[in-house]
Amino acid sequence: MGNKKFNLTKLALAMGVTLSLSGCFSDNDNNIEVKPPVDTVDVGEIPDGTATEKQAGFFTIAVKNVAGENLGTSEAPVTVRITKNGDNVVSPKGEALTSTELTLNNGLGLFTASISEVTEEGTNITVNFSADGYFNNSTVVTLSSEITEAASTVILTPRAEVEGVAIAAEEVELGETVTMAEDGTLTSDEPITLTQEVTKEDATEEDDKGGATITIPSGSKMLTKNEAGELVPLTSKPKLAVAYFNNEASTTAAANADDATAEEQTRDTSSLDFFPGGLDLAVSVPAADTDNAEETAQNGSFTTAGFVAIELTDEDGNKVKEFGDSGEVDEDGNPIKNSIEVKMQVDVKTANTCPMSYTPVLADDLTDDEIAALLKQKDVEGFATDSAKQTDGAYFRKGACISPDGTAIESRTIKAGDIVPVWSYDADVAEWSFESYGVAQVNESNADVFDVVVNVTHLSYWNLDFFNWRQANNGNCGTSNNVRFDIVYADGTTDNVSAFDLLVESQSGGYRKLKRGYESTFFNESRIYYPPAFSVFMQLLQNKANIVDGVLNTDNSTDKVFTDNPVDEQASRLKLDDLCELNGKTVVLTIDAPEPPVDQPVKTQFVCSNTDDFDVAPAPVPTSTFVYLYNSDNVYQGRRYTNNDGTTTFTNVVAGNYTVRALDPNTNALVDSAEFAASTTEQVVNLPVECEVNTVPVTGTGGS
């Protein structure tokens, strides 16, 4: 019997050719069948568990320095900590965040994480950032079943001089004459002092003025906290770092002048942008003036008179928390803690949004000793919280401004004798605490500033702030306490509105909110949550220039919001007695609609990286992960979270070239797409993974 031989290649199999080898091979009359070797093929397979499923929500935080540059490189990484409500904060894979995922070192300055569960009432997640050479800072992200994605920006201030902003900072070694004992006690021949000022020697009327002086008495103990939360001494003599942040009262006054330029009114950078945690916040306020009254967290806004960051850090990176007990007790028998003195200078043009004068120190012919006796904290606090002592229609409860009749409180500039609440900010957990009341005192050598002296028993950011909140001062805003307004181009176009930067500032200074366009998830409408309870200016910025014309008035209404902000084809910032006046209105821009943007589809999927190891490649496996959009100048434009099928869409992308960067959820590496022109064509980002190789026999049917 003759033999038939088939040569079946692996290539044929890869092309879908299937044949069956059959026949009877015999070289003798015993008719014994001899089978040929079985042909095989190597097939790639993406490992099980490679793809990830989308979590309930996610957030992205951009981390920058005061110049707006990204922080976090391999040489100077940024360390991230979830310090509050982090139980549900996870990686894209739904797993606990690793140290690698909590370190920013790729130069992009972006931290993104998922949340595994959201609730209707929402969760406030505190995220802290620290880096060598910078003061640490935190932000709070809120996610709920209604809002499942969020974005914000955190700015870290260097422990050194800052150019172009009203911030003065320095870090110094303590002198050789300063010694530290094993129990942390510092001893020096005289008190240790460090002064930081923004006041120029040749300061003009428009230049900002102010500063801070830190005085550490000899005998102060340098105590930090260990992992168990116990106070322990530092391991070595610390360095002292101080940063003073001015409230830019003189700059604001110049910007509000009749002859102010558009550039003066639209400042892209301000020291107020670096206020720790932002000027919108929630603090606990007693419900009544009585002792032990129930406290409720109230959302409101700080108007600041200035703030200072103080750090004492040893060579191991441990930071001083407290200064120990003095060994003495007060008149009530409570231990007296050691303290350091912080003297802050406040610009005389500073706005006081809760004016109340401490009248005892305003009497004529008081000596310095008599004034000092009147400034005992117990006496100042008793006066500040007594509604009967109000001098300008306001008083305080635990530092918060109270209007006795619930009406708006009229702001004025600060005066000698004004009470100034003192607050501390724990940057580790992004929590504010009311500390005490200061009093503005005349500076005998400088008529441009008042002095406010504070004795502090622990280290943090220390701030002179007036806290105003709507419910007690200016009524509620809408049904959900936020402002929503529509946006329309000059030519009437309402669709495809780009995301602009939003700038809201107090008309009298000391408050500023700058929200970058890439943080927004809304376009042809804008939302401002928990609007401040005082009069403001508002702008929308494109390329650092205001593009707001006015508020659309379709009914010839004489309401002040329309008469103050007419549509006249001129760029001008909106002047609003109350930001809530804008709720439900339409803001008209000075510019016509640009070339229609597109909704750019994107897909993320895993593909094999080791294609040379096999003959047959598996189909790509889609995955959910984080993707970031960058323009041709490598400027971050926004973020998305792809679905389980790997798809998502960047909406309202303007014409131009872009790159998508996708996070590999398994390696924490970023994978770039090729550069592309914005279009409706789906851009696919292939995430490489080493595939398993399976050798399988060739099977099928065929004939002889």
C-alpha cells in the first residue's frame, strides 16, 4: 500500500486552516498501523485576573508647586497618605493601595484612586501630600451616589523664598549656642526668633504689607508623636521653617480701584490659592450661646487676615507637635503647657467680615501693662461671645461669626481693637480647630500694619480668619445650597461650551476660589457648592483672561444682578451682592463659539507583549482603568475612568493634537497612545502584559 504524506504548517493553522490526518501506514503484511507525529501550535493567553472591573467612584488630585509646575519625580517624590475615611479608597483593582501607588514619581503630579463604595449622604476623604523641602498640605474629596468622580489641586509651598507671590518662607539651622537635652528641652542664651516679611523697603500704596515673627523661649521641649500617638522627644536638634502667607489686602484694594486694569483684576496666581485646605470649609459651631450647647458642622468660608506655617523637624524627619508642660497650673488648677509666641502683622486695609471691637483696650491713656492685663484670653473670649457686647452687628461662637437677627453682616476694614479669631490647621488630617481670640493692636513703628499676638502650644498652620456661614448670616441658597448657572457664547451658542477656569473673590478681599477647568465635569452649566455669605466678584477665565460679558436679562428686569452686570459686549467681572443671585441665571461670554469640539472616544485593553513566544495571539481583553488627556504642549486636560468594556469618552475636546495616557492597573505604569488629532475615531490604548503560552495539538477534519 502506498503512503500519502501531508505537511501541515503552524501558519496554516493560524490562518484558520484545519485538516485531519488519517490513513493506514504499513510496511508488512501484518497490517500494523503506524501513526505519524501529532502537529502542535503555540497559543498565547492573557492570564486570568489581568483585567479590572470599574469601582463605584474615583478622584484625581493634581499636585503642584507655587509656580504651577507638577511635583513628584524619581529624584524628589511626593508621598501620599489617606488620613481620614480611607477604608473604601482602593486601587483600580479594588485592592488596598500599595506604597508604590502612594508615591508620585513620574513627573506628572497626579494622584488618582478609586472608591469601592459610595453612599447617598457622601464621604469626605482626606488626602495628605508631603515632599522634602516643602510644607505638607491636604485636601478633602467628597464622593456620593450623585457625584461619583471628583478632581482638585493641591499646592505645596517650599521652605524657601517664593518669587512673585506674597509669601515669605525660610528654613534655618538653630545656632551652635542652642543645645537640646535627651528629654527634648532646648536651651539657649536668649529666645530663638525668626521673622518673615513680605513688606518691601520701598513699598508703595499698592504693595502688600505684613509678616510674622516666631519666638521660642529657652526651656521649650521638642516633642513629636510616635506611631502609638505618644509624645516623645526628637532624635536631634531640629531645623526651624517658617512660611508667612499674606492676605494681599493692598493688592486687592488696587484691583478694586476705578482705574484698575484687567490684568490687576485677573490674577492667575495669589497667595490665597495656597491657603491650606482652601478657604471653603466646614467647622463646628454651637447651636446656641449657652455653655455646652450642641455643635453642628456648618459649611462656610474664611476671610483671612493672614496665616503662617511653622515646622520644627529633626534629621529623621520627625516634626514637633507640642512643647511640653511648664510644671505650673492656671487659676482653675489645669496644667499650663509651654508655648511659643507668634506675632503676625495685619495690613490695615484688611477686610473684617465679622466686625466686633474689644472696647476695654480702646480706653484713653492706657499703659502697656494695663493693655496686657486686659488681653487675658479668658476676658477676651468672654467679651467676644457675649451678644450684648456687639459693636457692629456681630459677635462670635467658637470663632464663627454670628448675626443676632440672621441678616447679612456688613464688612468694613479692620481697626485697632478689633477681635480676630485664631484658628489652627492640622495638615495631616485636614482639620481646622478654633484656638483663641486675638486683638488687633497698633504697631508703633509701622502705621501700615496692626499686630496680633498669639501664644501657641502646638505646631501647625496658624491663621487669623473670620468664618462666615450662610444659615446664620445670609440665608440658604436654593434647595441644595449650591449655585447653578448656564453659560452661553456671544453668538448664542449653548452647546459644546468648553471648560473654563472659575475665579470667585470677595469684593473686600481675603477670600478667593480658583477652580481650574480640568477639575470640572460640567460645561454649558457651572456649579458652585456652598457659596460664600458675602459679596463677591466672579470671572470665567480663558488663557488667564476674563471672558464674561454679563448676565442675560430676557425680561428687562430691574433686579440688581442684571443692572450691575449688563450684557454690553465688554469683558467685566460680575459684581454680586450675593453669589446666590446667579442661581438659575445665564452668563453670557464675550467670545463666539469656537470650532465645534468633538466627543473623543477612548478604549483601554490588554494585549500580549511577548508575541514572539507563540504563533496565535489571543483577542485583546478590555479593562477598566484611569485615563488622562494631554494636549500637544503636554498640558493636562482632564481624566476619565473607563468602563468594564474599556470604553469612555472625553467630551467637548477642542480641535488639536492629543495623547491619552492610561494607567496599567497591574504595574501602576502609564502607557501613552500615539499622538492623534481630536476626532470621533476611537483611540485605543494597548496595555502590554506577558501572556502565558499553551502548546495545543492541531485538530480538525480532512481527507486522503
